[in-house]
Amino acid sequence: SNGICKRFARLEECEVTMLDLSDDSLKLLRECLIQQRPDLIWVIDSRESVTVDEDLGNELREAVMDEFLRVGLNADSRPNAVGLRLEKLIDDIGRMFM
């Protein structure tokens, strides 16, 4: 299971490469990080496997959530098409470390 998180008793042993996200999700994550957390773009650009622990995962999710609040809602406060994609990305990132 190359790069896929195996459920271990110790979270530190869980290693996930960001490439486990779809190309569309990676592109969306990159857009979020450019807007919200350019200091985290290395996570996507790394040629090595990146360990997504709870801290890093939550930082990535917060960046996506900030972008969701910026562009993901219609005037009636319901998610628009981009917002729905961002919600899914938040869930996908969460599955990497939960």
C-alpha cells in the first residue's frame, strides 16, 4: 500500500504522501495554499513522502476552510460549487490523519 496510511497505534508511524489526493484535489489545495498559507506549498511540491500528522493536517484543513469562507459560499450562505469541492477536500485531508 505504497504511501497509504496504515492505522497504527502511534500516529507518528502513519505516513501519507500528498499525491494520494486526486489531481483535481491537489490543484485545489495548491490554490488554497497560495491564497491562505503560501508557507505550506512545500507539502505539495516535496519530492519526498510527506508525513501528514494531526498538526500539519489541521494546518492544511484550516487553509482550505479559510478559502472556503472567502470564496465557497453563495449570498444565502450555502456552499456554491467551489465550496462543495472545498468541503470534500477538507474531509479528504482529515482522512489522512484521523
